[in-house]
Amino acid sequence: MEWLQKLLGKKPVQYDETAYWLQYQQAGARPVPLNTPLEAVDFVVFDTETTGFDKNKDRVVSIGAVRVQGGQVLVQQSFECLIRQQVEQGNKSAEIHGLLPSEIRQGIEEEEALAHFLRFIGNAVLVAHHIGFDIGMIKQMLKRQNLPEKLHNQLLDTGRLALRLEHPFRTPQPYKQTDYSLDSLGKRYHLPLEDRHTASGDAFATAVLLLKLLAVARKKEVKTLGDLLQEL
């Protein structure tokens, strides 16, 4: 998170345990209208790094997010946090995300991370690659805080969007599931993958992918958020 503090030149907003959920609910009461032109939609692209792939047992150790609006990745409007968790002896997730147990123990508390994340996303359209997993992990964080396991935001999966744009008529054209991994799409769409498997790096790469997919969608007369979500 140090790189973000240096970039913004200020300290993170102080955490207030009494207000964050109410503020998020108020934001969720105003979803992005479906007739909003794509260039005016507020997207937040995010990624989680976890201790494993079991939503019931594993934990989120890092969240990275960046805002996309007006055809640009707004790097100045980024979010990143490291979350303090107890990592079991022998856990091999560090081989993927590179975060050592000693680093994870220096993170912030899970509820504080959740509060900052919900404040950051507001009512934006949430975007992730294979978003079901990331949303599932966030919902487990909500559950552990005795909060409703529900996010109000509209959701967009870049993996599914890429598939639908490349197979527009939903015909059973042969394809491999691995063709729509972030690595495979990274090669096809020339994405920056230098920081692959870090939350902030994957969020940025997915944000660039989103812009490229939106350009393809516009050529197919997809003009509004409603048009885009209908593609899915």
C-alpha cells in the first residue's frame, strides 16, 4: 500500500466502524441507470488474492482496485490493502501471490479493509475477471462481520464478456476454457502482465482488458450499460 500513499500524497481515510455499511447501503440505493452511455459509466475493476480457493475456509489477504471512466484507467483513483490473516503452516498460496505470512500479519484488520473497499466502490459497476470467485470471497468477509451477504453493485465479468463478444451468437463454437483466462486474453489483447498475481497488478491488467473489450463492443453497436449487460 506504500506505493499508493506515495502516489496520492496523503494518508488513507480513517476507518469509522459505525458508518461504512450505512453509507454503502445509501450508495446502493442509486444504481447506475441502464441508459447511461458507456463512456459515462463509473466502473471499478478489482481483484482479490487469497489463501486458497475454498470460499468457506480460505481468506482474502489482499484487495486491489482501480476506477475506469471515460475510456481511461484512472490510476490516481486506485485502492490497495493488505489484510491481516492467520495463514496455516504449509499454505502454498504465497507461491502464487508472493505474500509471505510475515507480511500478511502486518496488514490491517479484515473489517477495516472491508470498510475502505465498500467506501471506494460506492455504487460503481464492479468488474473482475471470473468475478464469481472474488465476489464470493467478499461476501464471506461480510458474513464474518454479521452483515448481509449481498453487494448492491451491478457486476461485469471480463472473461464472460470476452467470450460473448468473440462468440456473439451463442453458437456451440468450440473453445477452450483456458482461452479465456487472464493470461490467454493478455496475449491476445496485449495486456500489461508484469505484476500478474498481485491484487493491484491483476486489477490494472483487467482494467486495460475492459477498455479493449468496450472498444470491441462499441463496434457491435453496444452503446449503453444496459446494452453491455444484455450481452452477458
